[in-house]
Amino acid sequence: MSYISRSIVAHGDPRAAYELTKDMESFPKFMPDVQSVEVVERRENMTITDWVTEIDGTEIIWTEEDHFDDQQMIVTYKLIDGDLDKFEGQWIFEPCPEGCKITLTVDYDFGIPELVHLIGGVLEIKVTENSDMMLQSLKKRLEGAE
């Protein structure tokens, strides 16, 4: 199992960034690695979403449950089914002097110990790069560059 936490500061309102993130269906419009996000079920402060992403030509598909804490401006997600054994984390939005600090955490397990032993470092780099891409894309969108 591996855990990463990545943050970025954006010039913009934390509430606006939080609301952009709640609209996961729009991610493919401005996040290059995200091929599709479909809301399968929507309830008050919760969705179930189907994801298709591509990292270095490899398609990764999963279904997750997303919980929205509108008071704290935190999105918590957790794998229900898919290509990984474990994939969960949070999007956290905090005010800061520059505008908004956005943090993305990812706790994941590919479920193949031999694979982690052989290329675990590469997997961590790819998950980190993908997280950074999502944060950069959200920052650009929030700042009006997309």
C-alpha cells in the first residue's frame, strides 16, 4: 500500500474550487488523463461515479463512492470496484493568503505484491504525476486559464 499527499495554491475562492471538484463529470474537459467520469447514482452529498483514466497508454477503470462535506469543503472518495485493490483519499480546500490551498490525498494498493516489489517506485511516480496533473488542471480552471 502507498499513500501520497500533494498540494497546490491557486488564486481563487476555496468554495469555487470545491464546487468545481464536485462536478466530476466535467473533469474530462480539462484534465488530460481523465477519459470519462459518469455519475451512476446521486444522493444528497454523495455520488457513485464510474471513471476511465489513461496513464502512459494504460487504461485504468474503476467505480468510486464520493462524499461531499459542504461545511468543511472536503470531498472523500473510496473505490467500490475496479482495477485496483484500494484507491481512496480526499480533496481538501482551505483558504490561504494567496486564495486557496488544494490538497489531494491518494491511498492506493494495486493488489499485486510482486508488482509493487518490482516497480513500486515507478507506480508511485505515476500516481504522483497524475495527482499533480489533476491539481494543475483544477488550478488553471479555477484561475480562468482553461
